[in-house]
Amino acid sequence: MEKTRNELISVVVPIYNAEKYIRRCVDSILAQSYSNLEVILVDDGSTDSTPGILDEYAEVDERVKVIHKKNVGHAHSRNRGLEAATGVFITFMDCDDYMYPDFMEKMYGAICVDDSDLACCSFNYVDEQGQKLGWSEPELERVRVSSIEAQKDFLTKVKIEGFSWNKLVRRSILIDGEIRYPEDQKAFVDMFLWFRAISACKAVSYVSDKLYNYYQMSGSVIHTINDEKMGNYRTTLGNIRGMAHENGLVAEGDYYASARMLSQVIDQIKLDVKSGFKCGFWHKFKWDELFLMDKRETLQAIFSQENGGSKLKTRLKMMMVKLYMK
């Protein structure tokens, strides 16, 4: 039987030089219809007016806690916030994003109704003016799924991505499982953490409502990946694939690693072409090192799964396969 619950929720926001956006972010948290919150603002050594703005919030709202530290990186900031948190549940935000007033109410409500450990919601991509951009991830269906079903969705469908900011999770899942953000990585620090978290949950709630606005900076749809970041990406995909194998999801893990790497390659090629081949992507990496499996396994994994991508992306993948098979 469902009980009336009012458990503390911690909100962790890693922040660096965010004077332009931080008020919009924090105001959206403090305006939540669910008010039993602990807001942990982690200043990663900002050099603009951000530290003073954060302290102002702490002075006027007792729910706000500010941590000032040296600039180490957002993974370290999130871990500091996680360790300082005392809530039963926890969520993470990016400092230039903002949430709808019913984010906590609907996410926490789904967890209570479903008796789950984690909730994941749909979201919008928005520009600097808050206008919704023309592309979006598919909306989730409002449903409760088992851990193994959620893992399959993570690996093979665009349903539950490895983002930190559209999730609410029982904090003990991260604490007891010693699940932390990898501080030795500069990029792709979210993905493996959330696959581990999903694997540790008894059930996951999908919330169809778009409750979060992710700020997409103009011109930042595709980012150049340097040697170090590509190494981080390979490590992350390898970790997820390995854990998927341990959990009995061999085909799904192989598909995820292959499809994600191939998608990254395509994005970088598109960026290189757009820049007139000034990015040097073609010369940075040995093609054989871009794939985690041999050719036959790669092709089998990608084309044996349902792939809802566009016709253009499918054609690009076929082109890449032909190039790779030469």
C-alpha cells in the first residue's frame, strides 16, 4: 500500500564560472513544488562572480549549502556533492540548465508509486533564450521496468541515456555500491556510472513528462574529440560492455560498444568535412584502434539489433562499414 512520503531530496550542482546562467538554474530548484530539498552548490574554483552569487543564495535559503574548492573538474565536484549529501534521494544538475517546477514532485512520485530506486524523465534541448530546439530525444513511456529491462534499454534503445541530469536515484545505491564519477577522466564521466546504478536498482521508473531543459550552446552539437577524450570514450565503452557481459547481456553489450563508437566516428567525420578537413580526425587515429571488436563481431552486433536511426545515418553507417572492410 502506498504511503504518504516526504523524504529529503539532495540536488547537487557542479559549477564553474557560471555567472551568466547560475541564477536561472538555482531559482528553478528553489521553485520546486516539492520543497523538502537540500541544494548543494559545488563551486569548482570559479574566477568570475559565481562564488558571491552562490553565497547570496545560502544566506537567504537554509536549504542551500555551498562548497568552495580548488578547480579540479566536474567529476570531482559531483563526488564532493554526493559525499556531502544527506538526502534519501539525489539528483544532479548542470549549472546552465533549469528544471520545471514539478520535476521533483513527478520524479519522486513515480518512485513512490512504483516502489523503484531510480526515475528517469524526458527532456528538452533549449537555446540561450529558452526556446526549444528542433531536435529531441524520444519521449519515454510512463512505465515501471525491472533492472534488467532498464539495462537492455540503456544498451540497445534511445530510452535511458547515460546523462546525470534527468534522473533521481536512491542515494544509497551510489553510496553502498561505491559508485562514483571517474575523476581520472576528462570526458564521458556519466555513462558508466549510470549503467552501474541501473544495474544495482531493483526497478526503474520512466516518466514521460519533459521535466528538464538542457541548454545546448549554439554550434556545440558536435564536439571535436582529441586523443585523450577518445581514450576516455574507449575506456567507458569497454567498461560498460564488460559489465553487460557480466550481467548476461553479451549481445546487447557488444551492440552498444560498436554502435556508439561508430556513431562517434561518423560525427567526427561530419565535423572534419564541415571544417574542410582541418580537424585532422582522419590522421589522429588508426582505424583498427577505433573498434573494440573485430569486423565480423562489429557488423553482427550493429545489424542484428533494432536501429531506429534516420535513413541518412543508416547510409553513413553502411559507407563506414565499406571503408572499414577494405
